[in-house]
Amino acid sequence: MAFIEVENLNKQFIIRKKREKGQLMRPKEEISALREVSFQVNQGELVGYIGPNGAGKSTTVKILSGILTPDSGRASVDGLVPWADRKAHVRRIGVVFGQRSQLWWDVPIADSFALLKEIYHVPEAAYQARMGELTEALQLGDLMRTPLRLLSLGQRMRAELCGSLLHSPSLLFLDEPTIGLDAVSKLTLREFLQWENRQRGTTILLTTHDMEDITALCSRVMVLGHGRKLYDGELTELLARYDTERIITARYEEEISGTAWPEGCQVRRNGENWIITYAPEKIPTAEMMARMQQAGHLRECTVQPQNVDRLIARMYQEMEL
Amino acid sequence: MDTLRLYRKSMAMLLKSQMQYPASFLMQTLAQLVMESGELMAVILLVDRFDHLNQWTAGNLYFFFGLMSMTFYLTECFARGITGAFSGMVRSGQLDTLLLRPRGVLTQVLCSAVDPRRITCIAVGAFSFGLGSRLSGVAWTAGKALIILESVFCGFWLIMGLFMIEAILCIHSVKSIELANALTYGGRSACEYPIDTFPRPLRLLFTVIAPFALVMHVPAAWVLGKPLFGWPGWTAAVTPTAGIILFGIMYLLFQRAMRFYRSTGS
Amino acid sequence: MMNRMRSFRTYGAIFRMRRRMETQYRGAVLGGVICQVFFGLVLIAVYRALYAGNPQHMALSAITTYVWLQQAFFRMLLASDPDLMEKIRTGAIAYDLCRPLSLYGYYYARILAQKWMGSLLRALPMILLAILLPPGWELAAPASWAAMGCAAAALLIGLCCVSAMENITMAFTMRTLDPRGVQAMMNLLMMTFSGNILPLTLFPDRWQRVITLMPYAQLLDAPIRLYTGEYALGEAGRILAIQAGWTVILIGIGAYLWRRNQRRLIIQGG
């Protein structure tokens, strides 16, 4: 049996709309947050869980962490049913919500951790060892006596991670962990997650809108839309499927004009830069380069890396999300 | 035992965090003092004009007022999570965070708030209680003291149980919580006065549904040497347990409501 | 003059907008009314028991009427504008400085609208309910039609007066970092000396001359006493004059404080 098993999960929410004239009760509307979602995750995997807003990502995380009960379907994490065995289950998981804090606002973070230790019944020796490890990996050593409210957003997120991991959970849910962080903080955070995953074999399920998080961390992604699972597999394969165009930016030594660009590519000009968009399956990159050299003396030429955000946007569009 | 330990540690931390803003804390504590003194003054002014209420003398009335005031504000102080902070926790989603931890939800709710500003209200209550006891000439014995302690203890659970009605409604996302206020704050205002002040329907309400009369008035009247309805002495020791029973019922309903919450929150 | 007229029209628009907003919370109104009725019943039960052993020169029916009218217009006394408090706390009030209005007039219109509509919505059903209660518990009829008219006029002045008072509290709020202490204090004074906790008529007789002259007594106590006939019709002119006098004084103080606040805000740059 896999570490996380999810089978035909369904969840509907009932929303009451605003009452209109002549209606006695506010009309109800049912919204399917999850429809027949199934998947398996093995121990030690680092899985990205993506989809546009309202796709059902948070609902899945809430069900798997025991906050919500599904309408139908089965799920188990390490042999436990999250909503039925809540206390036993949550002892073994950690959850970080990017926009919500679980630490106490006005006290030094060390005090928050000490209280969490109490809540999770972590034995003293294990706590000391784990804290040593985490404070070093998350560079929290100097911040332990600082109240949460005085920390920067990046420091705060590191403290949150420490709080969610100090009871050494075997599964970690991350909901938008890098939201609002600066570049350095994001990199530190990603490095840490890789370290935690490799070091302890912690299974990590990551929901995010930041595609760089996904490319940096996850080899496997699941795509969710309108409550259905639309894709589950290798990230590279998913990208290849929608990676249908390349962009080249070129500069020439001299003014060039009226070049015969190949059929089917788009050319724009931005100051000295020529920006050429083409589909590699129609025009091989080698041919494209040859044509560009014929046009004049190339001073500089860059092939832009695939823009993951754009790919995903295209994918969402094509899947009609 | 373990739960108590967690509660103690949480309280220590919350106090520490409130002391981060000493000036504000002091100001609000004083404000509470003024407010509760105002309530007491109303009783004093009434006594000044009317002298007595049925068979109850001025001292008796201060005694009842003090008992209610001490008990109510002890609850507001130590069970702030239920008496004041709960609806906010539901709205802000903090309740979700509590569900992610391997402890009982109610325990964690109680561990997440404390209101030490109420200390001055409790002091006003204690003052009124002491004054009432002197004016009424109560000859204190160990038995009487125990009965009063029992009354305060059971009153704590009673008041918390009543506030849990509000919490339960809140979990079911019912908006009109003012109705629940009629039992909690309304109960406090009414039962500052002994129960025989009120006509039958109110008497029933505060005996059967929100049993302030059983928890506070029966033992207090016995201590004052004027047993309510002429009931025998042993009733003073037994009836306060009604508070615990009410809490027990509310606890079960709360647990049920939490299951409902988990299946509908968004 | 034209300018003044135009700004009055603007205040009118603010007033109407807040009034409409206030009507949106019908559910809360119903719950509030039920709760208030309950408190009224409890208070009357206490006074009935007190009266039973010790009749007073003032009729019990005057007390029950007093209690019901206090409960019905309770909303008028309550600090009404949490939005505004929040604005002051977060400093978002600086935006209001950008409006081409005097801050005092702007807030006065808001507060007045909230108190007017908020208490009207609650008072009407409560008064209806209270009239229907059994004798000994009910809201009695006014002393006379003329008394009723005087009471209504006094209530309107009281409304203007309480709005002026709240605006002064607001002005003070802006000067302290943590206004909760000051507010609790003001609240207590308000609830005690306006007769909400205990009818002013039941305060010791020797206090009466002083407390009835205080501004708090002008809000609800004066209209109620006119209604029950405790203030004879011959006194009505004097009572209304005291009320109006306080209102003018309080508006003057409030306007002065707000002008100073406004100047300070501009200097500090919000």
C-alpha cells in the first residue's frame, strides 16, 4: 500500500447566494470542490500540486490533513484515515499555510516552539536534537529570542517551517510557502525543503502558484482543475507537451531590413532588439539560426529559457480552466 | 493532568505576550475596574432608596452581587477562549490550525486566550462579597466556606457551558448570537439578584435552563441563613452540581458541532 | 453662503447613505431587539419586587415606562461607529482629509445617521411589543398628547446632543494611542448618568438637581420624563432650552477639537 492513498474523493460545498426580491429563502448552490479524485504518493516523494484558484487544491489538503470530511471516497495516510483518526493522524503530519501563522505573535519564537513541544508530546532529548538540526538548517539561531511580530516575512516563514517540523512529521503539506518572499528567501526555503526531503525522507506535498517552486523542487506534478485531476506525472513531460514555441532575441551590428524570415514565425522589434517567436516543430532551431546569420552580422543572440508561467497559462487555457 | 500542564504553560505564555504592552494593559484593567464599580454602584443606589428586596437586606444583596461578579469574571478571565475569542477564531480560520494538532479542540481553545484585565472586576466582586458577608453577619465555618467554593467552582463551568451555546451556534454559522447573550450576560445581570425576585417564567429559565439559581442562590441563601424556598441544608451542597451537568451537555453538543464544522468549513 | 448651502447638501447625502447602510442588518436588529426586551423584563421584575416592599412617590408604571423607553433607544447611546474607530487606529483617516469637507461635519452626519436609523429600527418593534405587555409590565401611554409632542421634540434634540458627544469622544480618540481605556470610561459615564443602568429618577433625591443638569441627562432622561409627565408641560420650555444649550456647547467643543486635530494631521502628514 502506498503512503498516501486517495480514491474517488468527492466533496461538495453548499453556498447560499444573496436573496433576491420575492425569494423567501436564500437560494442554495452546490459547488463541486472535488470530483472523483484519485492518486497515490509514495514515501519520500516531493509532489507539486497545481491548478488555478478554486481548483480544489486547498480542499484536498484540508481533507488529507483531517480538517474536512469528504462526501464520499476513501483516503488514507500511512494507514490512517485522516478525518476518522484525527489526533493520531495529525501527530504525524506538519502543515504550513503561507498566509496563516501557527506561532504566537507577541512572544519570542523559542517560546512558541516550547509550547508546540508540549502540544505534540515531543520528548526532551528528541526535541533538543531536532531543534539543533532545524535551527541550523533554517538559520534561526540568532532569532530565537525575537518575537514573531518583529521578524521579516522570510524569517517568519522559516520559523513557521521549524514549528511545523519540530515533531518530525513524516508528511509535510505546504500551501503557498513562498508567497510574498524575496528572491533570497525563496532560494533558502527551497534548499531547505530539498534537504529535509533527502535527509529524513519526509514526504512533501506542495501547492503553489509559483512555478519556479515546482521546477526547482518537484519531479512529479499533479494538475487539478474544476475539482478534477487533469494530469499526474513527470513535470518535464508536462512541459514538453505544451512547450510549443521558442523565443530568440537578437541584435545586429548594422541596420538590417526586409529580411525574408521563415514562414510561420512572428517578428517584433524593440529598440535594437529583434524578438522572434517560432515553433521548433515547424522550423528546426538550426534552420532558424542559419536564417538569422544570413540576415546580417549578428552581434548577440539569446534563446530564452521556457517560461513556465506562460506554459501553465496556456495549459490552463487549453484545458478550459 | 497533562491537559492542565498544557493549560498552565499556555497561560504563562499568553500573559507574557500581554505584558508586552504594559501601558495599554494597565489602562484597560483600570477601565474594567471602573465599569464593574459602576455596576456595584447601581446596587448600592437601589439599596439606598429601597432599603431591602423581599426578605433580603442590603448586605444580602451585596453578597449575591459579589458571588455572581466573582464567578462570572473568573470565567471570563480563565475561559476567555470560549467566552470571547471563539467566534473570531472561526472567522479567521484559526480553528483550522487547532484541528491540525493532536489535542482536543476545546482544550486548545481554552489554551489560546486569557483575559487578566478581569482581575479588577473579580476584586470588585470580592469586595462586595466581603462587605455583604459582614453586613449580613455571616459566621463563617469551614462548611460554609466549602459550599461557597463549590458554588464558585460549579458556577465557572455553568457560565462556560452557557457561552458554549454561542460557540456551537457559531460553528453552525448562525449569525444571531444575541439570543445566546440573553442567557449569558442577561443571566449575569438578572441573577445578581436572588431568584425569588423574579416571576415564574424567569424563575424557571434561571433554574432549569440556565441554572444560576441552583448553582449560586441556593448555597448563598443557605450561608446567609435564609434557605431558599425553605429547602433543607443538604440541598446547598447538591444543587450547584447542576452547573457541571450543564457543562457536560454542552460539551457533548460542542463535540457534535465540531464534526459538523469539519464537514462543511471551506 | 452658497458654499455653506452646498456643503449642507453634501452632509445630507452622507446622512442618507449611512441611513441606508444601517437598514441592511435586519437579522442583527431582530436578535438585538429580543435581547433588549429580555433585559427590560429582567429590570422591571427587579423594580417590581423592590416596589412591593417599599412604595415610592413615583408610580411603578412610570418606572416600567422609563425602562422600556431606555431599552428601546439603547442603540442611541452606544458608540456606533466601529469603522471609524478602526480608521483612526490604522491611520486610514488621512484619506478623509482629502475630502473637501470639514471633518467635523462629515463625522457628525455619519454618527447622526447611524444613531437615528439604528435606534428607530429597534425602537419601533420594541415599543409595539412593550405596549402589548400585561398591566404592571407595560409601556404606559404618554401623560398627554402635548407631553408626547414635547417628548418627541426633546428626543430629537437628545439625538443631536448624543451625536455631538460621540464626536467629541472620537476627537479625543485620535489623540491617544490606545483609546480603549478612555472609551470604557466615557461609556460608563454615559450608561450611568443617562439612566440606562438605573433610571435617574431612582438616584438619591439630593442628587437629582445636579444629575438632571448634566449633559447625559439630556439624551434620554429628559424626553422620557416629559413623556411620563414627571416634568410638567409648563417646564417643557425650560427643559428643551437646557437640552438645546448643551447641544450647542458640545457641538462647539467638538468642532474646535476636530479643527485642531485636522491641523495636527496636516502638519504630521497623517
